[in-house]
Amino acid sequence: MHDMIVKENYDGVTRRALRAWRELEGFRPVEIYVFKHRHDAILQGFYKYKPNMSNVHISDICEVSQFIARDISGDEFRTNGCNCGYGGEGPHGTITILEELGIKDAERIVTQNSIIYIDMKGDTPKVEAYTSVFDDYVRRPMEQTFEGARMYQYGVNLVFAEQKYSKDTIGFLKFYLERVIDKVESVSFLVDKEEILSYGRQIPYLPSKPIVDYPIAVRGKNGIEIWLHSYLFNTKKLEEQAIVNKVLEEINFPLLNREYTILDKLRKAFRGNRVERSVSVSVEAGNLKVHPA
């Protein structure tokens, strides 16, 4: 398998995507993937990324492919000019390609499904089509309690970051927790600006605009992370901060219940008002484990 992209089109214009497709004379796909939502395509790895100029720890996701055709050698045609899930121009570009490839009932398959996979390796194409876990995102602005996530590459991991003006952090966490994380591995709480910076958990809201800090990160065993921008105090124990308890409850972790020892009191005396430090929390053998971040 060569795993080469033999042709790409990312300007979002369907007629140009079709032109690029037809320039591939002799290209015979054995697998086709089509997506309505960028999130689904990204979760399947059909995207590129480039360095973020404000943060060396993260990369900006770009050139997301919503139509991918792969031949027997693993070579691919990718475009965002064709997609599925509604009756617009992009899906009609997909319908055109599928009909040219002899796929029956292409219009119904394309317009009524958000994820499509077609296996063309045998004599008869096998079509698998589904709705998406992102189909139920509330689109009416007056009913939205949070904005959709901004997505980034963070090392080898994908990050779904809460947007700056989200009005419902726990609603955001719940929505993406159910859709992108298989099982929670850990959650970290960073109370120090220096540690937020060293972990690279900062994202510019807009170019030349203030940086947004992400003190809370929920990580799944599949390597995907959900970043929350809620502020944490180092002058209060984590147990006393409402957002900490709400996050732990939502990810089904036991609540923190650490003893406030003599040593803690001494630390407070030496540090002034500071009583808390950054930690990472995981569940091991059914018990909550707290480690320094």
C-alpha cells in the first residue's frame, strides 16, 4: 500500500471537485468514504494540519476531506467539495460520482445519510450508511448553550477545545464526552499559569487577540482530549471549587476528598494565600489517584 494522495481539492467548490475527479483517468476506487460533518472526517483521520504560529505545542487542523476515494494500492482522491447528508450542491457532486461508478439508489443514500462507506472490492458494491452522533447538535442560536468545539492536533492527540464565549461548560463536556471519548483515562487541573504555558494549553482566540487558557483537560484512552477554559483558583482547595466537582461527576470519577494536613498548612504559611497545586487525577483499581501534574 502506497498511501499516497494522488489528487486533492480543498476549495469547497463542487464543480472543481468533479473536474479534479475526472482528471484521474484510470483511477478505480475500491473504497469510498463520505461525510456530512467535518468532525466525523477528522475522527477518521482524513485531514492535514499545520503549525500554530502562537503555540508550538499545537497544530491547526486544515484541509479536511469529506469525500475520499481509495484504490487497491491505497492511493487516494480527497476533496471537501463533495459531501452528503442533505440536498445541496456538495451531495449532488457525490451523487454524480457514485452514479458514474454504477452505485444504485445513489441519491437516496447520499441525501439521507451523514456517514457513508462503500466497499467496491467485490463484484457487487456494499454500502454502509449511517446517521452521525453530531446530527443532533442544536442549530437554533437562541437554544444553544455552547458553541461547537475548536479542534487542534496536540502532539499525536486530537483536542476538542471549548470556545471562549461558551455559556455551558458542563453541557459542552457532556456533548463531546459522549461522542469523541471511548473511556476517560484521566483529568488534569492546572492552577498555575506557568504550568498551563508549559503544557501548551493556551490557544489564541483570534489572531492578534488575547490567549485563552485551558486549565482543565479530560483525556480518553483513545488519546482524544477535551479542553475546558474554566478558571481555577490556587487560593482554594480543588475540593472547594464547584467546577472541579461538576467535571468529576460528569466523567463518573469519585469526588476529591483529600485531608488538609499540617504540611498543607505550613505550605500555605510559606506561600501566602496559595493552598493548591496542579494535579492529574485518574482511577486505578477502582480508586481515585491524585498525582502532581
